[in-house]
Amino acid sequence: MKTSKIALVTGGSRGIGKNIALSLAQKGIQVVLTYHSNQAEAQATVAEIEALGQKAVALPLNVADSSSFGAFSQQVIAALQTGFDIDRFDFLINNAGTSLSAPIAETTEAQTDTPAMREFVASITALGRVGLPDDVGGVVAFLCSEEAKWVNGQRIEVTGGMNL
Ligand SMILES: NC(=O)c1ccc[n+]([C@@H]2O[C@H](COP(=O)([O-])OP(=O)(O)OC[C@H]3O[C@@H](n4cnc5c(N)ncnc54)[C@H](OP(=O)(O)O)[C@@H]3O)[C@@H](O)[C@H]2O)c1
């Protein structure tokens, strides 16, 4: 019997991570997702994944607190055992966090403000806007699928053409 693969999606409860988690579930992949503070939204995403016929569990994680990573990895091991009866996952989707594509010397205080950052990102993107969740999830799900099995060791930008 073919066993479903499992992906760990950090920040998978909403936004881009949620779109990734749902896109993976549509490809037949089971999901361990994380959230930071909104457990109810995480459980709603779990329910959406289950409605697609895949198993899912949600765990809390704060990527800004590296001292919690040891305990988090133990929670992942326990969740895999309890929820999936297995001791491994197949894909790590390291989505939670923040990013800004600019040299540090050229980064202004305003760019750390979200609306200003979105405007800045749109201004350096060929397609003229910031990415939306639906722009990203399908690409990640494809890369985790059998169709992408010969894509290996690559750095693939999903940015709408940033800095072209
Ligand atoms: N949106 C864009 O255009 C864009 C462009 C380039 C890169 N990115 C990157 O793509 C990723 C996702 O973007 P997004 O806009 O979907 O993110 P977001 O809305 O800021 O975050 C969504 C997810 O991250 C969780 N989260 C928030 N703070 C966290 C923390 N300290 N530790 C762990 N999880 C945390 C949230 O959980 P709670 O709801 O429970 O707080 C939620 O699950 C980010 O790394 C971002 O930098 C986004």
C-alpha cells in the first residue's frame, strides 16, 4: 500500500502557509502545520485539510524563540506518532518569518513598516505587486509532488520577477 507523504509547514495556519498547506493536501500530502498565537485559525485550517481527505495537526511554534526549538521538535515527534503512527516527515516548508530583499546599507526604517515594505517590494517586482498566497502554494505543492522528482538542489524564486 502506498503511504501518504507528510509535510511540516511552519506558519501554515493562515496566509501563504495556509495556501501551501491546502495545496499540499490537494496533492494527497498530509500536513503538520504550525501557528504562533491564533490556535482557532489553525484548527480551522486543519478542518479544511481534513475536508480534502488528508490528515492534519496544528502545533504552536515561535520561530523568534530558538530556545523553544528543542521542545518543539519533541512535540513534532509526538504528533507524528499519535496522529500519523510514523516517526518521520518528508518535507519541511520553512515558511514562517519575515523577509526583505534589500542590501542592509540601503534598508530604511520605513521598510520595516508593513505598508511601506509592500510598496517597496511591488516597486522592485516585474509583475508590479507583492505576492499573494495563491501565487505560492501551488508551486510548493508541485515541488513536493512526483512530477518534480528530478528538480533537485535548486534555488527557485517565486517572486513575480523581483529584481529582474
Ligand atoms: N506576503 C508576501 O508578499 C511575502 C513576500 C516575500 C516573502 N514572504 C514570506 O512568506 C512567509 C509567509 O508570509 P505571510 O504574509 O503569509 O506571513 P504572516 O501573515 O505574517 O504569517 C502567517 C503565519 O505565520 C505565523 N507566525 C507569525 N509570527 C510567527 C512567529 N514568530 N513564529 C512562528 N510563526 C509565526 C502565523 O501564526 P498566527 O496567526 O498564529 O500568529 C501564521 O501561521 C513569511 O516568511 C514572509 O516573510 C511573504
